[in-house]
Amino acid sequence: MTHREVHSSVAGTALDEDLRAIFLRTCEQDIAGLERARQHHGKTAFLRRLHKIKGALLMLGENALVETLGALQARVDDAGLAGASDLHANFLQCVATLAQRYRDDLGQAERHA
């Protein structure tokens, strides 16, 4: 079974809502860890944190954001943290937009429950 098949079987279900809620609870911690690693020039810690976030995004089927994250990972590998600041800023904006969409979706689901 491929990841796409797994995601399509949970999309729109209570499990999908649970995964989104977990993502929202852990997202702030993950982004804070990412920022600490960046501020301390911890390339390895930064990449490790990105990998963790990537796993969550894959579980949620957020493939476009996974591609954005992959570009950031590659740039950090090639140019270091300083050389990836533009992609890092873009990634953070994309994650913030996703988190807001999830908050909105979960709020609507609660109102209809």
C-alpha cells in the first residue's frame, strides 16, 4: 500500500481530524526547535527537526509542503543554514498557513458535531 492510498483512506475521517489536531499541538514545539537549531548554527539539529516535520506532513498527505521542505533540506545541505534563509522563511510561512487552515477546518468540524 502506498502513502497516497493510506492517506486517501483516512482523509475526511475522524482519524484525519485527530492527526491534524496532533500536528497543531506539536507544530509550535517543532518550529521552536527548528529556530533554536538555526540560531545556534546547528545544521544537524536543524535537519533532524525538518525530518521530523516531514514525517508528520507525509502522514497528513501534505505533499506540496513536503516538496517545499525537501528543497529547504537540499539547500541547507549544499549552502548551510545562512544560505537557506529565503527557503526557510518561505517554509515557515507555508506551515503557518497550513496550521491556520487546520484550525479553521477543526473549528468547523466542532461546530457541526
